[in-house]
Amino acid sequence: MKEWCPLSHIKTHRFKPPIRSLCPNYLGIRQLVTDDAGMGYIYSPATGSVVTVPEFPSSAVVTFWDQQVCLVILYCGL
């Protein structure tokens, strides 16, 4: 490769404030993103869409994806 250049077909999204954690689903087509402000988002890298998770619990410790219904399950500890 003679030159380094960004790939024009790849979508990017910059989150502000910074990302605290990422939890992709098993196919990697959706990701649960949590940021340093305690907000949660569902991000689709394929389309670049970002959806805010309403009433996201800032105490969420573990995240699981249900493979059948694309559901996010949060565990907030005891």
C-alpha cells in the first residue's frame, strides 16, 4: 500500500463524555455503550445509529445480550 488513508465506507461515532464500557451482542452488530456520565446507549456500527437507553441504571455492573430477542439485561449488584 503506497498511501495510508481512511476508508470512506466505515462509519464512526465519537461519544462525549468518554466511553466507560462496551458490550457487543454476539454478532457485533449492536453494542451497549456506557459513558463516564453514567448514560447508556445502543450503538449500531453498521448504520451509525445511536439510541439512548431511557432510565439507564448507573449502578449496572454486568450486561448480557439475549440472542433471541436482542434484549439487553443489566445486573446492578446487591
